[in-house]
Amino acid sequence: MITSMTAFGRAVGNIGGKRYTVEIKSVNGRFLDVGVKYPRGYGFSEPLIKEHIAKRGIVRGKLDVFLGVDIYEAKGVTVSLDKSLSESYVKALHELRDEFGLADDITVSRVAAYHDLFIVSSPEDDLDAEWEAIKETLDRAIDAYLSMSRAEGERLAADMEEKLVFIEGAVGEIKSISETEMKEYPSKLTERIKALIASADVEISEQRILTEAAIFADKTAVDEEVVRLTSHIAAFRDILSGEDAVGRKLDFLVQEMNRETNTIGSKSQNTSLARLVVDVKCAIEKLREQIQNLA
């Protein structure tokens, strides 16, 4: 199935008093490169997230994964006062007031703004349960990501099919022009030679003309290149309709298509054929650009 390397997916899960948010976005890349951003205390999740993404069949692209965790129901969490530190802090505020003659605006809310005065205790986290909660949200984010990736892949595949149809038509024209040129060359060569020797007492044998025509045909015939190019187009379609990752295979195939087209261009002595070669090369280049987006 055709998938694009440019996609986005997001999911939110409320599990066990916590809200988990997972976002995935990606751009093109030759290999799978996953970067994970996570809150403090969740470093354990990074290798697990990377491994799980690979298991879900994502094989190429530079992925950025964001994990957010918000606690909205603090089960078992207790807050106590660090009395020694609080006493020192309030004493220092009084000294500051007296030393500089400041207004006495020391209140509970002002003192409480200094968070280090409080000790927050929570039960030991169950990392296995925590990972299961993260994975549940991660899977839904991956589902959304893959859905967008497939939709974009289908659009790219349709666009590439249009390019293939154009190339196929141009190759057919190239074949027709080349065959016509081969058929007409002996008579054109004969007429040219007759014009050149009309005033001279020289005879050119028909065999010699046929030999020259054969040499010309050998140098300019593009039958083999046309056959290979047609075969590459068929292979391109087969790969597009397959289930495996296609990016690298198609990248190699367009190189071969470009090689055959260049060979046809180097053999061409016909202006119409030369223009068709340029059109085909432009279409192949557009295919190559599209392939860079495929996984």
C-alpha cells in the first residue's frame, strides 16, 4: 500500500487520573529516524515508543513524537510543609523588611509562591501500567497518522499514474517516429546521393546504399530502449499496486527510466523525437520528486 512520509497524528487518553497526549508528525527521510519529547520522569518511555512505532510498520521518515502527561486526579499524593526551610524563609523576609523599611506585606499567599517550601510525595509509579496507558494513546495517534499517510499516498499514486500515462503515450510516439524514419531513410539517402552525383559520371550500387542505411539504422534505432522503457513503466505500476514499502524500489526504477531516455536522446536526429525525449525527461523528474515523499 502506498503511504506518504509526510503526515500527522494526534490522540488524547484519560487513564488512571492522568491525561496523556501523543502527537506524531513526520517529514521525508531515507531511513526511520524517531525523536521523542517527553515530560520529566518519563525518559523510560522513549525507547519503548521508538520500538512500538517500528513494530507498527512505519519504515521510513523523520518522525517527531511529543508525549504530554497532565495529572488531573492526584491519587495518593500528599503535600507537607518543610518547616525548617519555611522558618528561614520568613525570617529572611522580615530582615529584608526591617533593613530597608519596606511595607509589611508578607502573607501566606506570597510565601506559598516559593514552591520549595512544600514537599510533594506520591506513591511509587508502576512503570508497566504507565507504559500500557501511554501505548494505548500512542496506538490511536499512530492510527490517525497512518490514515493521513495512506490518504496522501493515494493522492501521490494517482498523480504518478497520470505521469506514467503521459510517458507511455510519448514512448509510443517515439517508437512510431523512429520506425518511420528507418523505413524512409534508404529512399532519402538514394535521392540525396543522386542529387550529389547528377553532374558526375559516377555510379553507386544499390548494395552500397543498403549498407549505409543499415549502418544508420544500427546507430539510431531505439527499439531496445523503447522495449526496456515500456518494461520499466509496467514494473512501476506493479510496485505501486504492491503491499510492501515502495520508495526505494521506485527511486531505483526512475533512474533506469532516465538512463534509457537519455540513450534515446543521444541517438535521435529527428527534431520531433528530440522534443518528445525532453518531455519524457521532465515527466520522469516529476516522478522522482513525488517518490521522495513515499515510504
